[in-house]
Amino acid sequence: MDDDIFISAEGGKARIVAGKHRQTGQVVFPRPQGTEEEDFQRIELPLSGTLWTYTVQRIPPKNPPFVGVNSPEDYQPYAVGYIQFGDQVMIEGRIAGDPDSLEIGMRMDSVPLSFPTPDGAEMTTYAFAPANGSRS
Amino acid sequence: MNDVYVIGAGIHPFGRHEGKTGLDLGVDATKLAVEDSGIAWEDVEAAFGGSSASGNADAVLPRMGLTGIQFINVANGCATGGSSVLSAYWAIKAGEFETALAVGFDKHPRGSFNPDPVRYGLPQWYGETGMMLTTQFFAMKIQRYMHDYGISTKSLAKVAAKAFHNGSKTPHAWRRTPMDADTVLQSRMISDPLTQYMFCSPSEGGVALILASEKKARQLGRTQVKLRAAALKTRPENSFEVFSPSLSVERGETPTMLAARAAFEKAGVGPEDIDIAQVQDTESGAEIMHMAENGFCRDGEQEQWIAEGRTAIGGELPVNTDGGCIACGEPIGASGLRQVYENVLQLRGQAENRQVEGARLAFSQVYGAPGLSAVAILEKG
């Protein structure tokens, strides 16, 4: 994955890289490339936010475009959600760990996530995980 | 400006049809619509049509007759059918043509759609990591809506049960076996909180409508159904839409709100005047949210509306009287046209055992990726 989507951060976390429009201040992710790139300043988001909404992908997505393991016998459901970073932006991402433990409003950290592909390799992406002590 | 009438309507039933191509379904529907209209194919002056997975819609022409008719292929996601009707409506309203065809058909493979991220201007990793699924968007939108407005999963199940009940009475529906809310609730979870039978499935079908100017409709004695208004709007800023790696933190209006408001303004009527509504029900939650986005109720009131059966046939505002997308499935090019077809039958009094008595104003709204909505309001002539 593009290094400019996220970078590794302290404590095994991942820091998401977004773009802030130089005139309007609007924050977008991923940071626009190409002809639009110069309109956006590169910014790094905080390491945690709150869960705005989520769902769980219970059935295997089709390949393409999904590159993870999607055979019916080996497929592992995963959660996807939007995490709100203060008044800046909401980011959509996969949620690491147990998909059945989630609640709207939970504090979430941004973390790296590696998942296996059918050829035995791995794909690494950014994801979110409930922050320590977020389940009160 | 000319008033516009729907003078002919034809459908190939939705479902799975082995041995028939998507185009076959479109040709069948077109022949039925022309026959229903009382005009000859040679007298159809303009045509607008769309198909997402079954080739160019203008492939119906060699099968119908190469009359030199001007045909425009329409591609507007799940709102393709609604966009075809809108195009035909504009053409006649502008006075350019006396008659026009709107046609849509499709035949999709089984299972969920798997769109290519690049076609939506998104990076490949968005699909590779498993986020390029429309089902996730619908699930996340209703999940948040339930949290904000107190809608229960039981209501989601009841919407689907209503769809199957209405579908059981509809010859053009795909799923015609009634199913109770508990069975819907206990079916396989697809994308929380939505189960298998709360979702519509990609399917096969074709629909065609013949529209005409008031002058032509009067000549033919076909003034039973007037197309009072049609409008299409794309997503405004701050709308929560499918395939969005990021969203602004403020929630604003949706394309459905804008399209409904535009159509109501053009028609000079309000949501309270509507007798029957077909709204996009990609899944149960979409029907619930679209009830409010179209202006029929306030956010959160759906829970009570559904508990009281107000959206059932016989209720105050019957919604998705033919079972909607949940019972009919979704052939992209035809889906929005099916809604108008159903409203035409209802206003003509031809809906048999699902007839809504006394219906005068009928509303339809189709929503599609990447965030647009098309609305049509029909009136009994």
C-alpha cells in the first residue's frame, strides 16, 4: 500500500495521512494525487477517534477486487466502520479484532493491519481497534 | 411546455430466466409497451434506454425495426431507469417529440455486485482490502440511523415481510412466497444489522414505457395516467454516500431529499397529497430512511408507522406495493422503470388483488451509486 496513506507510529499504532484543502480547510482521505494534489496540504491525523458507525462483512467479498482469503471454509468475517476524528473528518476503514464487540461511540485507535491473501502472502493496511479501556 | 402522459407500459417479469438474454427481456417489454399504447413502433419518435450488464440498450432496435428513431443510451447507476424516464419526459415536455420510449433491462450474475474501484475514482486498495461493497454502505447508514432515531431490527424485518407479502400478489415479482418477520430476522446475517432477506438481490428483468404529449394522448384516448413531474439530483456536500473513504463530520441533505423536493415543487403538491409510494428499498433500512428523506414522515416516526401497518396496502400510505426491490430484485437498468410501471397499473386500477383503492397521486424514487436519486410523480388522468 502507498506509504502516504498511513505511517507507523509509537506504540504499534498507525497514523493516517490525509489532505487539508488550502482554501476551504476541508479534510479528505486519501490525499488527492495528480492535478488536484497541490490544492491540499499533507496532514497527519490524531492516533484515535470515536466509532461513528460500523458493520460486519459476514460473507466473503468477491475477488476482484478483494484480495484477502475468500473461500467459504477459510473466510474470516471482519468489521468496517467510520471513525470520527474530532471536528476534522471521518475515515472509513477495517476494524481489527472481534467484530462482535463494537458499539457506536467507542474510542478507537488507528493501527496497522495485515491480513493473509490466498497465495500465502500478506496485505498490510491501516485499520482501527478499540482503544484500551474503551469498553466501560 | 407540454403536459406528458404515460400511454403504454410493458414488463418482462423480474427473476431468473434461463435461456433468455437481458436484451430478450428488454425487447419483450418494449413490444408489450408499444402494443399497450395503441401506437405502432414506427410512430415512436424518440427513445432513451439503459442496461448496466446486458450491453447497449439500443440493441433492441434491430429486433423492433430499424425506423431511424433517435435512441440515446442512458447509464446512471441504479438510477438508470429513472433517468431514462426523465429524459423521455424532458423531450416531450420541451415539445420536441410527441412520443417517446423509455426502456431498461438487465441480467446480473448471482451474488453481490463487485464494482471496480477505478471506475469510481478510488484507489485499488479500497477494493483490495474489502471495502468496495454497496451492502456495507447501506448497513452502516441504517446502523447509525437506528442509533440516532430509535429504529428497531424488528422494524427492518417487518419491512421485508411486507415486501414478500406484496410480492406474493404481484405477477411481475421474483420472490412470491410470503415470509414472516421472524424468518427474515433469523435468516443469515449478511452485513450487520441486515440479514439475507432484508436485502434485494441482483436479478433479471425488463420494463418499457411509452410517453406522449397531451395532444397525442388525447387523440388516442390514453389520458389515464399523467406524468406530473420528474426530477433527478446528485449528492450535495455532506451527504453520506456509498464508496466514501472519508466523510465530513457534518451531515447535510441527501440527493433523495433534493430530488423529492424538486419533484414536489414542479408538481405543485406535497408529500401529504401522495396516495401511494414506491421508494428505493435496496434493503429494508433504505425504505425506512427514504420514507423520511422523501418527506412522508419525520426521522424516527417510521417505527410507529411500521408497527401500525401504515405502509401496508390498506394503510394510509402504501409503500412498495409490488414488493419493491426486495421482492422483485434489482436489474439495474429496469429497476426505476418498474416503480413507474407499478404506479401506472395502480392508477389505471389494473393492480388486481394488490390494488390501492382511490389512488390519485403516485410517487416513485430510485436511488443509485455513487449518490443520485430520481423521482417521478404520476397523477390519475
